[in-house]
Amino acid sequence: MINIATIPDEKLSQTLRLMKARFIERGWSAEIPYVGSPHCFINRNDGTDRLHVFSATPPNASYAAASLANDKYGSYELLKTADIPQLASFLASEHTTFEDQVAFMNAHEKVVVKPVDGGHGKGITVNVDTPEKLRRALEDALQNKKSIDAAIIQKQYLHNMIIDVRILCIGYEFVAAIWRIPARVKGDGISTVSQLIEKENSREERGRPYYAKLAEINSEKAASYLGDEINRIPAQDEEVSVLGIANYGAGGETVDVTDQIPEWLRDVAVRAARTSELPVAGVDFMLAMAPEAESTQQDLEAMLIEINKCPLLAMHDMPTSGTPRGAVGKYVDYLAGL
């Protein structure tokens, strides 16, 4: 076991780096089995039991709840019992035929395909609207599965503006919210989109996902998403979204919108966390417009996309823009009370 106080910050993920500082402030010690492990064993040095956390999952989250959180389709079915708004979904498994899957796709203008138990935006395909695209998307989803041999086909959220928001709940209370913007580049009137991605990835801020301030943009995935568009030369200052997923780990940006989340949406997120029995949760929604404190459900058309048992805390403390919210400190405060 390695005392994290002895590990250089650059070898720790952003969240663990921030946790390390909070632990030292409190006089706590913590160990991990090896550098890069998500398991952390915390000694509060006050005679209380040692705490074992997995990433941001606290020790009082049950194995059953954590396991179900890995199963997106199972989570959708559970959250229906709590009237959480969500998009129509279909489970593509050995119990359904390709004809059934095509029929579901045809019933909707476009669909998104993703692994049942994937993560970090891997294996997700958007804008699927033909049987051939569906077949390829299902293959990609299954190649990126973890243990569940199935994929989700989900009605695509179609609006002129789509806002992807992560709401963080700790101890079944609203803590913070981030607007996640898909990876993008800005035109200079000279370079192709491919060249702009290369230039963007050369910036000092971009590097290893979850360690650097911004993750590198995966050029291969960008090429797959953009098609021939990747060879176009955008006009000066024209913004081009180069990936269809708004995931920080895929090179996206984060904007703090904590103060813009209306009370009713905060309540929906907390209800989703409580129904899922996840005391620390990241609840993801798609919205039809940028939220304001006075926005109604009719304004936002909020739809839950997924709930996460290991939410990334650091992005709330180090957003690309906006106010840092001290999420790691609040998480450590929560652990202090266990």
C-alpha cells in the first residue's frame, strides 16, 4: 500500500489530487494499492473505522446499488417508478431480433446506440437512422461493453440546441451542476478541421483524460463522427463541434451552471439519486435550452440520460469556465460524518 501523501501530484488523477490536499488539511492519512488504482483507504486518525472508497463511491453505497448503476437500462426501468423524465429506450440483446431493433429505430426520427454498461463516452453512436448505421453502431457498442452483452437503442434528443448537464448530489442533497460542451475547434480560415484538432491537442492544457485540465480530442473518433467534414476549412472564428458526445474525458469543456438550475430540477436529480440508493451521484440530463433559475419543465424539456455512481468531482472544482464549487471538500465533509 502507498501513502498518497508521498505520491507526486502529477501522478494522481485530478480528483485524488484534490482529495489528498483535503485529507492533509484534516490530519487524515490515506493509502492506495498502487498508483492509478481507484481504491482508496482512508484513516481519519480519530479512532473511527477506516473508510474504503472506490473513486467517488462512498463506503455506504451498497454493492447492489452500485451494480445497478452500471446497468443503464436497469437504471432506466427503476427510475420510471419515480416518474423521472427519460427518453424511450429499447434493449438490444439476445432476446430481441435485429428486425425488432430496426422497428424501434424506425419509430423515431433518429436514435443513439450505447453499451448498457459503458462509460466515459465509449461505444456511443449518435444520428443512427438506417439499418446499416444501426448494425455498425451495435457492433461498436458491444465492443465497448464491460460485462453485459447488450446495447441500448434510445430515441435521440432532437432540438436546435441541446444542453448536456451533470448534476452532482452528495448525501442526497444538490451540490453543483456543470454544462458539458462537446469537444470543439475554432476556425482560422486556413486550416482543415483535422489540422485544427491537431493544433488544439498541442495546447498545454490538453493531455491525459482526468489528469490534465482538458482531455485530448480523439482524432480517430472525430474523423468517424465528422466524415468528409473533417477535411473542410472552417471560416475565421467558426466553431465546429468535432464529437457527438459531451464528455469531459473525450475532450469536452465544462461550464459551471450551479446557480442556473431551477429548484424543481434539483429535486428531480435528488429523487433519482435516492431512488437509485446512491448517496453520491452524478445525474445527467439533456435540456432544450440553457437553464435559468426560473426555467420550467416545459421550457427545458429535461430528460434523464443516466445516473453515475462515481461522478467526477474535480470538474466541479476546476471547470473550464465559471465558479469552482468545492465539491471535493464537500465530499470529504460527507465522509467525515460517516
